[in-house]
Amino acid sequence: KGKIEFGPEFFMVNRALRAIRRADVVLLVLDATAGVTEQDRILAQKVSDDGRACVIICNKWDAVLDKDSSTYDKSVKYFRTELPQIRWAPILFVSAATGQRCGKIYDAVDSAIVAHRRRISTSVLNEVLRDAVLWQPPPSRRNGAQAKIYYASQVSTRPPTLVVFVNDPKLVNDNYRRYLDRKMRESLDGFESTPIRWMFRGRRVRDVTRNMNGTPGDGGSGTSFPFPHAI
């Protein structure tokens, strides 16, 4: 808001920010002919920070001139690059003037609501997380310290919130958190319209094993390690 001049635009953005706080699903309407503005980035960041489901609506698609077979892909790449805060949000190119694809907005909103309230079983969640860690383990620091991921569980929805228990949350850097988020979306369908909130909590190995029933990964009734090598 500090970069927005006082005037009608200032009140418009503030009204939009208040609306985001009250919403479950946000339709972020952009001008396909003008590209992404600073105000659009502010609103996108607010959507991400508040954990709202989102669908990006690019209006005035009919006014984009000289479209060819590559225009759509280039446009998607542009908006993904300019709005990394909501890179998970689906994009619809519509025209309010002609009605082109406007009917798809309702289906997109319904899908976003389902995604925003989705819950994953602990076993499926840990299976996906285990595969991600085996494919690319957490990076090590220069002193040899490395994050060890024990297990994860979903604690809430709207948005889906995952708690991951590790030896030291400070060892899980932003790049690795983005990697886990990407692998989760690649492995499981249904998260295209919602952020996934990741929370990393420190826990000692003996505290984790105290809650286990059996040995790591043996399928017992207690909490088992999806990552035996983390001990």
C-alpha cells in the first residue's frame, strides 16, 4: 500500500484487501493487455499470506492482437513469472465483452473450494514426503549439519496445513521448502487452486520413538518413521 498514491486507486486496493480477508476463494482479475501491475502483486501477496484459494482471471483476451499457437503458453509463463506468490493458481483467459470462457469461472471456483478444504491421510502424506526426500535429501551446511525429516501430518484445512517434524527447523531452507511443495503438488492431484501451508517443528529422535508402536516403517498402529535413515 505504501507504493500506491492516495486517491481512488488507494481506496480500491484497500477495499480489495479487506475483501480478501473475508473470502475463501479470490478471483484475481488482471488485464491481459496491460500485464501485471504493482497493485496486482500486492493483492497476490495478500492472497498468499492469508492462505486463500485463488483463480487468476485474465480479462480482455479478445483484445490481445496477433495471437498464434504459442501465445497462450507464453502468456501463462509470463503471469507465472510475474506472480510467483500464487504460482499454484489456475489461469483463465476470458473476455467479459464477448463472454469467451466466462462460464468456466464457476467450475474453477467450485474446484478451488474443494482444494482449499482438502484433507490428506497421514499415510499418503508421508509416502509422498518420503519419496521426495529420497529423491533429493535436504542440503547440508558447511559444518556438516543436515535437516532430518521424521514424519508429517495435516493439522487443518482452509488452507491445507502440514506440520513436518524435523531435528532442527532452521536447517530447512526456503529452496527446500519450495521443493517439497512442488513435489507434493506433482504427486497429488487437487491442490491446483490452493496454497499449502508448511510448518516445520523441531523434535528429538527419542521423543518421536516414544510414540511409535514397532520399528520404523513396519506399518504398526503407532507413529512410524517414513524415513528410517533419519535416525
